[in-house]
Amino acid sequence: MQLHSRLSIDTLAGKTGEVGSAIWGWVDPLTSREYALYGISNGTAFVDVTAPAAPVYLGLMATNTGSSPWRELQTYNNHLYVVSDGNGAHGMQIFDLTRLRGATTAQSWTPNTTYNGVTNTHTITINETTGYAFLNGSSAQQQVLNLASPLSPTSVLNYAGLGYVHDSTSVVYHGPDAAHVGKEIVLNSSGGSGLEVVNFTNHSAPVRLSTGNYPNLGYTHQGSLTDDHRFFIVNDEFDEWALGTGVQNTRTHIWDLADLDSPAYLGYYEHPSIAIDHNLFIKGSLLFESNYTVGLRVFDLSALWATNFATLPLRGDGTKNLQSVLIPHAFFDTYNQDDLAPERSFNGQWGNYPFLPSGTILAGDRNNGLFVLSLSSAPEPVSWLLVVLGGVALYRRRR
């Protein structure tokens, strides 16, 4: 991967002592300019990344309450929706992103309004096709909002799920299960309770279709669907710890959703690292996986559709060995502080955003800030090593 630029957390937060969390992107439909929207513990930073090698920091929208390591955000209809957890009565900030149009210097931003139908929320999912938002792990369980009026959301339902919904994926389903094509299907990553598949076509009366878990489940954290809605790829935030079978390397889990009423757990890919996996996203045939202390890992998924899973060998725990299914494609380690002594910690990369039309990839490292990257057409002869000396981050090239 190619590094174009980096902005430190101190620059983004406007002060020292803060950390990064979720990252998202937005393209201005009028100007085609591209922006990074980065959740920081003290607010949301805005960066113009139209020129990847020369990003322009446009300032911060401050938190509604205090500082929190949990700040999540998504966009809909040129508006930004920001939630926070463990942060008092923060509510959901709503910001009209077209206000960034023409901005060229840093300034202090304020939300257009705040939705106060919840106090705290852990994550937010927005289905941009239907215009509904899901506030996951909120003070109102999983609250469903209608965003038909972007600045005035209306609450439709507080859904209990399996007891707690940590994150979710919502799509208008067009996968292989013909019985559910055209319905709004939500896949809930429900922490220690595993996977929940819900038909949310009637938002006020959802129907649970199925649930599922897997051996040595730690905490089903988040996942993404392949473009054909056939496979759901999941990260488990706790299974790197000792869970019955001893300390484990990073694992990426794969579900087959050919039958939404009976999802089939296929097995897992085991990484060579011990890093905790966090957020992953699928773009076409590529999987972009943010794994805290080893940074961004990119895998080619094309073997998924060519594999006869029935013939794959079994591991000792009875699950299928999926080492041949995920093909390492590229990587960029944004957290090099642990290179001499690898950490199993929550330092490093929280998330990424690979969907900007230019091909620019955004990666957010809790400690080291915003990385503006792209996939190279050919392997680079050198890689970049981040060296931190006395709190000052320097780059040097490493062959």
C-alpha cells in the first residue's frame, strides 16, 4: 500500500491527550471533493483529502458532553450522524455536510441539531437505500429511526435483540435466498450472543429469522456482507484471549447466508498475528480489515466463490480450515510502536473507509491519527516505518 499523508491525533483533536475512534468518508455531490470524517474522543474532525498527499484540516465539531474513546458516525443524504458511548447524555449530533463546501482553513464547527431520543449509543448503522438508522447499544437498546427528514429523525422502535446489539449491517437483500429478496435484512453482531438475522421490512414490527454462534465465541463485534449478499465476514474482538483453547491468533470468521433462516458457519481464517481484530469492510472482491496493532490488512476474497467448502479439512476444534479462502493482498501497519514486542492490546487502528471513488483509503489509528492511503498497482520497493521518539512521530523508509 502507498502512504500519501498522515495527520496526528493532536492535530485533529486540537490538543494533546485525545484518541481516535471511528472513521467515515463523504463525497460532495456538487464539487466531487472528498472528505475524511474522523471521530476523536473530544469531537469529530473534518479533513479535505481530495489531494491525498496534501490533506487540509478543516477543524473540529466538539463533543456535546465530555471526552470518550467511543465515537461512531455515518452519513445519509449529505448529513453526518455522530453518536458516543460512555459520555453522559451526548445524544446524536446531526451536521449538514454541505457546510464544508468552500472551507479551506480550520474552524470550530457546531452541529445543526442534536437528537436527544437517546443519551448514549455505541455504534450507528444507516441503510442509505431505505433511509433508516439503527442506534446500536444505545440507552434505548437498538433504536430504529426514520431519517426521511434528515435534521428531524423520528423514532420508530426500540428493539431488544438478543439482549445487546453491538453493531449491525442493514441491506435491501438481493442474495441467493429467494424467499427474502427485496426485504430489509439486518445482521446484528450481538457480542457474546453471536449473530442475529432480522427482517426489518416493517420497521415497527421486525421478525427474527435466525441466530447463530460458533465454537470459542468471544464477542461478535462487527461484520460486512459480500456484494452478492452471500457471505457475511465477521471479526470477534475477544477470541484472541484465552477462551477455553488458550491464547489465539487473530481470527476472521465467515458465515454462508444462502439460507437466511438457517445461516451456516463455515469456519475461520487464522492470521499470523496476535492482534485484536476490530472493524472490517468489503469493497468488491477485497476485504479491508483493521486489526489494532498490525494496522490495515487487505485480503482477496475471490476464492470464496470458487471453494467447495465440503472438501475443506477440519481443524482440531471441528471447524473448517479456511486458510485457502482469504488471500493476503496488501497491508499497511499504522502502529509500529509494538514491532519489537507485539501487543495484544486496543492500541492502533480502529477502522478504515475504502469507499471513496478516487480509490483513496482512509485509516484511523487511535494513537497515530489519520492515514491517507491507496493500493499500489505494483509492490513498492520500500515500506514505511513509523518511529515515535519522545512523543514526536517520524517516518523513515524500511527495505
